[in-house]
Amino acid sequence: MQSQLIERAKALLADGTVDRVLGWKAGEFAYDMTPALFSSAQELDEGFAYDAFCGANLSKYLVKESRKGGRVLAFLKPCDTYSMNQLLKEHRILRENVYLIGVPCQGKTDVETLRALGITSITAARQEGEDLVVETLYGQRRIPLAEAMAERCKACKGKKHMIYDERIGEEGELENPDRFGQVAALEAMSSEERFAFWRGELSRCIRCNACRNVCPACTCEQCVFDNPASGVDNKAAATSFEENMFHIIRAFHVAGRCTDCGECSRVCPQRIPLHLLNRKFIKDINTFYGEYQAGEEAEGRTPLTAYTEGDVEPSVVYTKGGND
Amino acid sequence: MQVNEGFKPTIVAFCCNWCSYAGADLAGTNRLQYPADVKIIRVPCSCRVNPLFILRAFQRGADGVILCGCHPGDCHYTTGNYYARRRMTLLFSMLDYLGIERERTRVEWVSAAEGVKFAATMNDFVSTVTALGENKRLEDLRCKAN
Amino acid sequence: MTNSQELKETLARISGVDVRKCMRCGKCSGTCPAYDEMEYHPHEFVYMVEKGEIEKLMASPSLYKCLSCFACVERCPRGVEPAKVVEAVRLLVIRQQGCNHMTPDQIPALLDEDLPQQAIVSAMRKYSK
Amino acid sequence: MQRIGVFVCWCGSNIAATVDVEAVAEALSHEPGVVFSANYQYMCSEAGQNLIKDAIRDHQLTGVVICSCSPRMHEQTFRKTAAAAGLNPYMVEIANIREQCSWIHKDKAAGTEKAIILGRAAVAKVHLNAPLVAGESPVTKRALVIGGGIAGIQTALDIADAGFEVDIVEKEPTIGGKMTQLDKTFPTLDCAACILTPKMVDCAQDERIHIYAYSEVEKVEGFVGNFTVTIKKKARFVDETKCTGCGLCTEKCPQKKVPNLFNLGLDTRRAIYIPFAQAVPKVATIDADYCNMLKNGKCGVCAKVCTAGAIDYKQTDQHIEEKYGAIVVATGYNPIKLDSFEEYAYAQSPDVVTSLEFERLTNAAGPTGGTLLRPSDGKHPHTIVFVQCVGSRDTSGCGKPYCSKICCMYTAKHAMLTRDKYPDTEVYVFYIDVRTPGKNFDEFYRRAVEEYGVHYIKGMVGKVAPQADGTLMVQASDLISNEQLHISADMVVLAAAIEPDKSARPLATMLTASMDTNDFFTEAHPKLRPVESPTAGIFLSGACQGPKDIPETVAQAGAAASKVIGLLSKNKLTGNPCVARSDEMLCNGCSSCEKVCPYGAISYEDKEFRMPNRTVAIRRVAKVNPAVCQGCGACTVACPSGAMDLLGFSNRQIMAEVDAICK
């Protein structure tokens, strides 16, 4: 697969369709695959990689890249195409300056998932059929892919690309995973238990801003938390309130726009399940206003910029006992 | 429900200029009593109320926040309260999900003619929040120290 | 609570009718095919229920003159449904005669093979309220 | 730092009885920035206002806080006071310590404490106030009236009379509307045509009035004072400038079997037609659905007989764009369809007619030449039953929940006129209530009963059954004698409910004017602004706002006209300065704000920004049109980056109030 991608990228560079390529390359270690730009065949040969660790969603990088002049090629996994569409809807990416290739994905793994399975000192990983073969300093390990997949890939929305200029591999199909099981479990708890749960999680937040910086919905020219004029600027959370507020506001700002790509939880160094905040909004939106999947379309209104006259009243939160 | 005798909650009420603020004025004109714990902030429309304002109020020590606007369909700006309704529904549900007592937040539609409803709503909200006691789950101790 | 009030509430529960919606246009009585047979006419049923004179209605043979054709229900401009009021008064009479509620677990004992399904369902609908 | 003055009003004892005004003034004098603090018996009095003005001058105040009654009461007063002393009026904030404090609390300590907090919040807000200047926009001195019935005609005449240009857009080939179809008008019984047609002629002859007949509004852009409207002039296949209205073509056209809609289909007309003799403009129109020439190219008779050469089979729809300062909606009403009232046998028997059809049957210009004849056999009817409230006050879903208002009076008129002309006819009126408020209205109804012997029966008709002998068996209840009646009638006349014209709903969307659930236009205030729509620059005339009879319609038409004249006589409009503003440095160009703006006030432009290292970036940023923005603030919350803010109610101002209250 990797060589196929490199060949196609080279061809598009050669015929002048694009002048640079956005893809992945290995970082310090084999498992920290990092987004990277390539502008020649040589660079592609030397560095471009596409393997089971290439989980990073490249769409957000196109916000800046598409404004730099020239045309950039980007490889998008099925779940990344939702973010792409959402960013197009918000006029954040100049469509004419990007060339999109949809690439297949069987689910990605990450080092934390493997570590939890007792696999360390990883040097490489590749997919072989239904298995993931991991090379380590202590030899080879073979695990079923379904087990090795990152948490978010276990709730994959499907292998269908929402947008692309060309696609490598077969057209995938939509899937309908149970994405809301964990949210429902939380909702079933008592208010006190939920409070204890979230305090336990959010109190670990170190405000590294990784979740915000990686989030494809967080592309503001200046974040309200960095803007002294906003009245809520807050570079580091000093109190439990500020820990809560940052995540509530961030989730609210991306509500209706979040495609549930799961990048926030993937990059969180403290392993806070941030996607459970976003999924709560998605679940509520689906329940209250009808099924909605951000990024399915590149046009139209998001649930928070739309309404119907018969919408539920906010009191639904008390009466339906929404969360318990 | 236990009633916290002597506890005086701090309650912020955001009222839209055209209906609810006028409803509050009418409650006053009719001399309808409700506790002095309620302090009203006038906004042009319920859709002006940013979730940030509500969180800010809790941060600074509010024990309850209520948003009042025109009845759906009667918005002075035609559609403002429809957006407010969605925003607040989702925000309140999220606060509840985080374990913040859901009774501390409320939305009520009060028309300019509903002075009685305004006073009744405030009386009810104050007693609900009083029973809950001080807001501790969403507080900023530094602000309370001041 | 007085007997009349109690009857009124029971009747409201059984019939599901809000008699206060009536604006006294008389279309029910204008439409009723059994009008001339009745001592109390459809509009009077509704009005007397509102006034609480339900016992008078229960004693009247008019109850059994209503054909349950539902023409009044169909044509009432306010959706008052007078025929349901009549039916509910009949049920009140039946209740007073001791033939009270029927619960689903009583049904198997009452079944026999020739009984039409529809009759069982109607009886259940009638006696379960 | 602002220099703030605080003025605490006693409002006689209204405030001072439960709020210690001196303590409030004293407490607030210690707030940061407060350089002057006073209390006075009546701040709104001339002396009170002078106190404020003097303090502004003497202490060089940059901000003013008035602790008094509701800002809804005196905000304007105090803003003017400040302006008179040279301070920007938007540097004034009111702390409402009467309606929302002294009047609702009995405990003086609690009231005083709350008043101090409210004052503190106002002081905190004023610190962040900035002088605001209202934007101005020019006014196009021309009005558009949509609908050419009596409402539209009267409005147009009144506006033109004041010297302004008016255009009337009417979807039918002639102006005149429903009133042209009526015979006599209550309660004076003068003939409708006699009082209406002179007004139609006035419209045609007034050089300031331009009539777009057989036309529709297709698109509306812009805002109060500056609307741009696209009008579709439908092809009538006759050159309006050449047609003399001689009517020869309408006699020679071989296609005779076209239902005559002016007579509600009670007779027929030709494919080329002039709706009625007094039509304005008096120009023929070809009905493309029936014209043989237009359908299959075989005929051309009208072109041959037309000496003016006005026939133009190739005519197409024209689109005209015009600018207006104000728009009046006068789209009127229609009787509802009676399909869901089978019990009245309207569809089965031609002798069951609606009241409007009855008007045509008694009108001298109608299908029977004014002699009342049964549609089925052309015989004179001897028993007529009128049924009121057919579909009115109906919450069952078949009709309309409201009272149609005009039916009681026109039914009394029909009954009276029938008895007057044909004393041998028995006339029954079945009613639920007879509602006749209005000058000489009840007297009129009583005359029908007392002088003309009309049988008014309290009760409703339950069933109308056509009989084999051609009569109609009417079964009804008589609630007073408590019996069921069976009347053998020759005709039944149904007073059908009226509803807004179907064109109103799409028009409301174009105008961003709001409607109620019945599709009547909503007025800006039900009592105090009854002829204005909440959308600035849109006015309401006639039955599009609610059921109305002719006198009321004409009164409202005049009122709408006077509002339009008031608007058009201004050279410039001063807007509300509390509008949204986008910080282009923060704007993402994401369009969230645009989607929630009810006024279309937000547009986008691609703007160049200087970036580090002497580079330039082009970004899409939002721009607010201050003349269109009404200041609701929906955009400010939709904006994820906080780029959008509302002047006068900024994020920081509201948060400052929150902080002051929660302190």
C-alpha cells in the first residue's frame, strides 16, 4: 500500500497536478508517525510512510496549506474525509488548492493500545490479513487486528470516503457502530457519580492544548482561550473550575461540527477520554434534533445554526431524566 | 427536599429586553414579590446569551442561572429564541452529564404580559436552588475568597 | 367531594372528553339521526355533564337511544365528541350495577371458541377504562 | 478610566420607601471610577435632569449611571439628557431599582442591598461602554403596495396624495380585489361597485401611481428605506399600451367554454377576456390554458379583429427591478375550500352555494343579471337557508380556529336583501352566536329580524340532503325550542370561513416578515403598532393581518399609508447603533453567523492581511451591514472564535455585569 501511494504521489508531482504532498513519516520512533510535507520524489522515497500507526488526521493541516499558493496533495482516510467536508463547509480550506486521494484503512493502532497488550520496544508494524504483525526488540508478535485497534477505530463510522478527487482501493461501506455505549453508561450513573468520574478525569488535565491543537474543528484564527479580550482567556487551568470550563467550552464550540474523529483522545498525554464529551453532544443532537453526522456534506446548516419550531424544550434535561 | 434555612443563594437571571424583562417589569408594577436574591441582566434577546456567560456566573459564585426569553414563535427578532433553545438544551444536558446539578440551570419563556408567571418562576427557582445549597461542583474558590 | 363531582371526574376519565370545549352550537343535535327518540339530546348531554347533572342522565332512557353512529363526533367543530360522553354515561350505569372493571387476566376464563375476536376486544376496551 | 456619575432616584416614595437611596448613593460613590454620586426625588423631572446635566459638565463625566425605574420607561429620557449636556447618549446605563427592586421587596435592608448590587453592575458596564453613533441610510422615496384590493388601493391613494410615488402589484389582470365581486355593502347597503370603481379610476389616473396588474413579486432584497424588488409581469399576450379595451376580441373569440372565475365559475367566458366592465387597467388578457392559438397555433381570430394591433402571441413574462423605501402588504383573503364539509352537500348540489357565490347571483353584473335564480334549474327559490360559521371557530382541524368576523354582517345583509326583493321567500339563518359589534351593525341585524322577518335560529345545521324533487332537506337543531328541524329548502348558502391568500406565505419568507400559525401577518405590536410588521419598512394593510370588513380595512389602509408617509418623508434613517460588529482579525469566515442572522445582515469578503515576513494572506471575513442589523446577537454566540460582538451589549460588558452581581 505504501509503495502504491508513493508512486501515485510521484506521478502527480511529475505531471504538475500538485507541487507538494501531505502525508506521514516516521518520527523519533517507528510508532510515532507524524504528518509531513514532501515536495520531491526523492523526499517521498526517503521518508513517506503509510502503515498501521498513521492515525493522524491530515485535513486540519490543509487550512494553512491550501492558502500558501500552489496545490497540495493530501491523503485522507475515510474518517478524515468527514473533517475535510466540515472544513469545506466552514470555508476554511480552499478546495481548488488541494488534491485529495482517499486511502483505504483497516483501522489504526497506537503505541498505547499495544503497550496495554504488553507489547513494548516496537520497531515496526504491518498488517497481514486480519492480523497485525509487530516487530519488537524482543522478537515478533502477531495479534488480531480487531484487538490491536485504537479505541476510536473500534467505533469506526465506516470505510466509505465522503470526498476525494481520486481513490486508491475499493469503495468502502458505511458501518453503524455503537458509538454511544460509554456515554449511555455515564448517563446511567447518578449525578454524584458522574461528577466524581469527570473530576477524576479532568483534574488530570495539564492544559497542554494538544486536544485543541489537533482538533480539525478547532481552527480559529485565535482561540478564545488565548484572547485576552474574550473575557475567558486562560492559558493554564488554575482551579478545578477552569479545568472544567476549558473542556465544556471546547466541546460546545465544536458541537454540531465535531465529526467524532477521536483525535482529541488520541493525542491526550493524560489519556482523558475527551471524545466522551463530544459524543455526548452528538448523542443529544441525534436524540433531540434527528440523526446528524457532521462532515457528511460539504454544505448546509449544522444543528446549532438550525432549528425547528417544535424543538424540545431545555426542560427535557430534567423531565426525560436525560442523563439518568 | 431539605430546605437550607438562612442560605441566600446568588441567582443571575438573563432576560430578553422585549418579553421577559418587560414581564419582570410587570411583576414589579403589580407588586408581585419574589426574593431579592434574583438579579436581572438585560440582554437584547435570549440568543445573545453565550454559554460563557453562564459558566462565568457559576465561576464567580452564582448558585443558579436562569434564562428567560420570549415564547417560541414570539421572538422580537423572529428566530432568536429558537437558537437559544437548542444551545441551552445542549449546554444544560452537558452540565448535567458532568455532574453539575441540573436544577441550577433553567430556561423559561415569559412574555411581557406574564408578570405573574415571572414572579412565580423566580420564587420556584429560588426555592429549588436554596434547597440545593451552595454551588460547589462548579465553583472557582479564588473568586469566592474575594 | 360530592357525588356529582366524583361522577364528573370519573366520566371525564372514561370518556377523555373535555366538555368545556363545547361552544353550544348544537351541530351535534342538528346531525343526530336518533334525535326525536331522545329525552336529552346530544348537546344537552354535554351541557348537563358540565353542570354536573350526570345522575339525571344516568336515569334517562335517552342513553340507549344513541346509535353510536358518531355523526356528532365527526361534525363537531370543537372536537368535543358527544357520543363518547353518552358511552361514558352508559358505562357509569354499568359500574353502578356492579359490573365493574375487567382485567386482562379475567379474559381467558370468559373465552369460548365461538366468541368473535372483535367482541372480546370491544368488551376489553369498554370495561378496562 | 471613566469618570462616572451615579444618580439615584427616589421616585417619590416608590423607590425611597423600600430602598435607602442615600445608602445606595453613598455605597456606589466608592466604586472605582465613580467621581460623583447624588440622589434626588424625581430624576426624570426637569430639575432632576438639570442635576444630571450640571454634573456632567462640572465633573467632566464620561459615563452616567441612573438608578431609577425600568430602562423601558426612561432610558430615552436620560439618553437625551446626557446628549444635551454633550455626552454621548450611549454612555448612560440604567439600574432598574424600581420595577425590579423596590416594588417587589418589602424588606428595606434586602432592597437596599440589591439596589447597590444592581447599581454596581451598571457601573461595571459603563466602564466598558463606548460612545456609539447611529448609522444613517438614505430613503428611496417610493412605496410598493402588494395587492390591489380595496386595502391596497386605499393605501396607494393615500400615499400618492402625500406626494410620493407608489407602485401597486396585483396578481389578477385588474385591480379591485374581492370588493369588485360584491353586490351591496353593509350596513349602509350602498353598491360596492359604485364606491369602489371611482377609487380604481383614481389609481389609474394618478400619475404618481403605477399599476403592475397581472404581476407578482418575485424577489425582495435590501432593508428599510432601501428595498430592491423584482416584479414578474406575467405575459397577457396583449400589448397594454395599445389595447383600448374595446372588448371586440372578447366577443369574437371562438373559445367560449372557459369557466368565468370572476363569477366563481357560475358561468363561462372566452379565452380572451376582460374580467368585468370597469376593470383597471381595462385591457384584455389571453388565458393561455384555453387559447387555441397559444395551445396549437390554430386560430388567431382576436389578432384579426383587433384594430389596435394589440394582440401579441409571442409576449413573454417580463422581469422588472425597482427600488422602494417601504413595502405595504395587502394580499387579502379568500374563502376556504369546503371539501371537508361533506355534510353540507356543497359538492353534490349546485344549489348549495357559498356566500361569495350568492353575491354574484344577486349582482346585476353577475351570471343571472341580478335576479336570484337557483343555479340548478334557473327557478326562483322560495326557501333559503343560511348557515353561519362554516369552518370558522372550528378547532376540529377541518376549518379555522378563529372567528372570520365578517360573516354575521354579510349574512344579515343577504337575508335582508332577499326578503326585500322577494318577500315571498322564507329565509332562515342558523347561527351559533350573532356577533355585531360596530357602528350601526347590531341595528342592521335587528332590522333583518324585526322589519324583514328573517328567521334567526340559534343552532347549527347538521346535514343537507339533496332530494329527488330537486329540493334540499336541511336537518338542523333549534336549541331554544329544543327540537330538531327539517326544512325543505330551495337553496342553502354557506358562510365559509376566510383565510389569508395563498400567496402570503411565500411573500412573508421573501420579506422576512413573520406570520402566525394561520398565515396572517403578525403586527409589530398587537395594540400599539397594529399596521407595522416587526420587520422594519414592511407595513400591513387589510385582511392579510386578520379578518376585516371594508370600513376596518380602509381605516387600516389609511393608517398603513400614514406610517409609510412618515417613513418616506425622512431623508435619512437613523439606525440602532447597538449592532453586531465583526473583528476581522479573529474572524474565521466560517459562515456560522450568517446562517443564524434573521435579517441577512452579514456578508463576506475576501480581505488581504499582512502576515509575518512581509507575506500577505487572503482571508474570508464577515461584514455586518449596520443598517440591516437589528442587534439581536444571535451571531455573537454562533461565532466560535468570539469575533462577532454586539455593540452596547458586548461580551465584556455582560460579563462585567455578571461579575458585579456575583461578587
